[in-house]
Amino acid sequence: MKKILNAPSDVVEEMMNGMAEAHKDLVHRVGDTRVIARNYAGKGKVGIISGGGSGHEPTHAGYVGKGMLSAAIFGDVFTSPTPDQVYEAIKAADQGAGVFMVVKNYTGDVLNFEMAKDLAEADGIDVAYTVTSDDVSGGESTYSDGRRGVAGTLFMHKILGYHAEHGATLKDLKEIAEAINPNLATIGLALSPATVPEQGTPGFTLKDDEIELGIGIHGEPGFEKASMMTSKKIAAVFYDKLNAHLKLTGEEELVVMVNGMGATPLMEQYVFVKDVFDLLKDKGITVAKSYVGDYMTSIEMAGLSLTFFKLDDARWLDALNAPVETIAW
């Protein structure tokens, strides 16, 4: 294992300290907790938090700031944060109007965020939440009950953050989140695995000419191992999977995100997104906005994911286009 670190057991703590120091104009670490919070308070507005295992940077703390998340929680690498750490984020985010939690659909995350909600409500803080489940790959859900929450979650962060900044209540945000989730669909692939620092060995193996379709962001199994194929072929396979969920008719407007898993260069991501654009154009589907880059990674996994977000509400695009003050958006 070759990684730029000191002791593998210290990687999350040292990463958090480096992030807080490098971006001290935007965020700060909350004491010695596993929480990064925004400097902007947002008095009287609903706070929004999210979090999960480390190793997916810039998710989640990269999206902490005015217009998006109020705070983010770091678990150990690929491990859910504990309820007490989530509770610290709730307290840091609360500005008198309650806190809304965006939780990716992993069993540990859901249970621990729910326990933190109970702790906060016992202290008089109103809390609501949504569980994102945009992964439509049909792969084996090693850590989740049903579809996993993956890169499409970031659109939830952005739209809910916009509405919270403009005075939405907890009830409003819950309704918006429930409308967004069915319109999100994501699928990914791996060309090579990631290595968790404290384990020191790759999380799975692939042959030199082999890829895994439908892989999860922690290295969970996908729906098929296949021989390496062209970008155009991958785009077609992914479209079929995403379309099976969204049931596109050719009259929709989509937001498209090509997300790198950590080790796939932008050169390849742009080749792939052009193939996706061409395919959508042939089917008469309009791309209203697109994102290309490393938004939710899996340490140094090589691969990418593709998210389609169907714009059933024109206000969602306005929310995506609104400026924010964060590290990574």
C-alpha cells in the first residue's frame, strides 16, 4: 500500500484538521468532534446536515457552507458515524428552526442518524430527515436494505440547502425531499478497487481486462463483472438501467452528473459524458445542466458513476443554479 499519510489510524483526524485549516474562511471543526460546520450561522433558518463514512471526499464536508449543508459528520473510513457524533452536528446546525438530516440509505447510517434524532428531540431540537436511495444498479446491497444512497444525494443537498436559505420549514423540506428522491437515478462501475488505509489491501479484485458494473461506493458488489468495453457501450448499458427506473419518454429535461470515483482522470470522464450526451440527443432528451468531476469518491477507486435527475419541477433547476459558498460545489 502506497498512500500519502502518517499513521493509518490517524488519517481521518488529520484530514479533518487539514480541511479546517485550509478552508478556515468557510468552515471550522467543532471542538474535538468529528463534525465540520460552516462559519455562516443562518440564524432562524433550518439547519441541514449530512454525513457518513470518510473516504468519499469531497462528500460530505466539501458541501458545507452558505446555501448547502450547515454541518457534516465524518465516520471512520467507509464506516457510519456514531449517534453521538451526529448529535454534535445537529447541535452545531441548530439555529432555532430545527435541523433536517439527509441520510444515505445504508443500514448503519439510518440507525445512527435516527438515534441522534431521538437524542436531539429529547433536548428540545426539532429534527426531520430523508433517506436517499438513488442507486438503481440492482447490485448486491451489502450494507443497505434496498437501494443505496450515492452521488444523486448531492442534488438533494443543493436543493434543500437553497430552500432552507430562503426560509423553508422542516415540513417544507420533507415534502421537497420526498418529491426529489424518485426522480434521482444513479449507477456506477469500477475499473479497479480502493484500499482502506487501516486494512492495507484492496477491498476486492478484478482481472486486468475486467470491470464491475453496479459497484457501490464502498466496494459493494455490482450486478455483473464484464470484460472491458468502450465508453459508448458503457453509456448504453447505463442508460438502459437508469431509464428502467425513470421511464423516460423523450420529452424530459435532465440534469446529468458524471462522477469520478477517485482515480479516473477528467480526460476519460469527458469522453464518457460526450457519449452520454450523444445518446440522450438521439432519444430527444434535453440536458438542462451537467456536472463532471469527482463529487463523491471511493478513496482511489478507478471508475465513475452516472446520475440522471429528472426535472419534474422547474424550481429545482433554479435551486441548482443558485450560488453557494462551499469548498467543493
